[in-house]
Amino acid sequence: MRTQVGIIGSGPSGLLLSQLLHLQGIDTVVLERRTQEYVLGRIRAGVLEQGAVDMLREAKVADRLDREGLVHDGFDIAFGGRRHRIDLRKHTGKAVTVYGQTEITKDLMDARAAAGGNLVYEAENVQIEDLDCGTPKLTYTKGGENHEVVCDFIAGCDGFRGISRRTIPDNILKTHERVYPFGWLGILADTRPVSDELIYVNHWRGFALCSMRSPTRSRYYIQCAFDENLEEWTDDRIWDELRVRLPDAAAESIEMGPSIEKSIAPLRSFVAEPMRFGRLFLAGDAAHIVPPTGAKGLNLAASDIHYLSQALIAHYAEGGRMDLIERYSENCLRRIWKAERFSWWMTNLLHKFPDQNSFDQGVQRAELDYLTESEAAQAALAENYVGLPY
């Protein structure tokens, strides 16, 4: 098989790249080792920066997003039993949109299927070969048969544990990582959200977050040990712990119900550089991970695809233009490190750390106080939360 761009991974970044290139007449093949049902069953975040929303509109997959997405002009930070609103619209003129990553994936899958896109699910043992020549190739196995895809370029959108990053030689690739000493226990329930906007909670028992996927579906998180036994967390125990950490008014009004999904996610910060090796590009979780506190994971993947799609479109439209391709890693990483800094800052601001002493607690409380008292501090938080420019 021959294609222009081979894409590994059918998450939002891989599908978005395939759709954007298709609209410009560029051929792609997407390889995914899981089933389509498995990919659609993954529960992920859903707070979208305006830049990500604009990209989905550019990709012509935003009809349902525009109908069902929840536009939020602000969010609350709660500590000391009180809530303090951060007005995004006031400080930036922008907002964020709540729309689940699973829904984005479905919209992109539907668009690629309608366009006759070449998506191969259950592609096993995917390997990247011949990166040192002008036509690298992807090999894989499906149904017991071996297959080969010869490409001009390869986009590794295959996540943190995928093959793409591991293909870059150790003497070229440099990684940076911070692992946090706690996790997030999440619960999804078909209950009315406790608030119209997100509530981030700093509490002496640990962080909590009140979020949502729709006006009738809630998503809540509580900080827990990263090695907690999920089976020990019954629905009743989660609801009880959540109510303890929320301000009184929110705790009293929370609507409880049976969980649809429960999981514990570890928190880490991770960056790999460079994000390009010859004709191989890394995008999304293959290149970087952020703790979910700042809602940057999916949004960083979207910005990677912005830079990558623009570079590839320019290459094919302008006689083999290479300057944007050569600057892809530099352009992405400039924005990635700023989002990593913001996510690290939010995580330190709101969580209880195991080794936190009285000095650390005092500094954290002073930071929270300063944030609620300073318009400049709120403006800086809002600017980063809605998303820095591409």
C-alpha cells in the first residue's frame, strides 16, 4: 500500500490530522492496534480551549460540538470553605468549552468513515522502518497476514506507550519527567452537576474537582494515593469523601447516583524532545504528558496537530516546502513547555503533598489568598487556562 502520510493511532490527534489533511487532498492511512469500540470506550477529559474548538470547526466536525458543547466563561477555586470565581471572559475575552473527548473521537470517526478514510483497526505489531530514506514504511499484522504501507511521512499519534517515540535513537531523544506522589480517583455518573461551571478544590484532606460532560452527566475527581485499591472505593465512599472536601453549600446540593465508570489515574509531567526525527513526527501523548489539573492534555495534542497539519499542507501545496517541517519540533515545544509549567503550577497550588510541612502549607495558602485578591494574578491564570496563542 502507498500513502502520503501514515498515521499511528486513532485517538483525537491522529484522526484530526487525517481529517485536516483529507480536506486538502492529502492521502493518509491510520493504523490502530485496538478495536474501534475500545477506542470509543476510553473516558477522557473534555475542557477545550478556543483554539481546539476552532480547529474542530476547520476540520468540519463541529456541528454536534456547537449544539451540545457547554461554553464556560469562568470556573471556581474553593479553599477554606469558600468559593472564588475566576472570570475568564472578563480577563481574556475568551471562554472554554466542555465537550467530552469521547464525543470528539466519535465525531472524527464518523467524518473519516463518511469520507471513505483508510482506517485499519486491530493492526498488530506495528513497526516503523526505513526512516533514513525518503520513503519510510509502516509494517503491521492483521488477521494473521503481514502488511506494508510506504509513506512520505509518518505521524506518531500512538500515545505514551506507543512505538513511535521508542523508534527515535537514544542518543537523539531526550526526555524530562516528574512523577507526582498521588493520583486522581474519578467517578462518572448520570447526575445533575453540582455547578454550572467547574469547581477546583484545595482541602486539607486532598484535592477535589467537580466537572461535567453534559447538563445531566457529572464527572468528579478526588485526590488519592497513586496505589489505592479501586475495589475498596465503593460509590458511597466516594460520594461521602467528595462531600467532605466541598464547601458546605455545594456538598448539600450535590446529586448522587450509581457510577457509570470509576478509575484511578496517576499524575505525571513528561516531555520528549525533539518531536521530529527525519520523516517521523511525534504528536500528543507520544511526546508529552501533563497532569490533568490544568486541562491541557487534549489541547496540547490539538496544537501539535495545528503545527503538523500546516507544515504538511505547505509541503504538498508549495513544491516540497520544508521550513515548517524543520521547525515543527521547535514550534510545538515552545507552547508545550508553557503548558507544562502551568499544569505543574496548578497541581502544586491545589494538591496536598505527602511531604508538605507547615512552611509549605503556609506558602500554598498565601498563593491562594494572593490569587483571589489580585486581578493581575487572576488574569495570568485565565490567560493560561483559556489557552496561549498558537
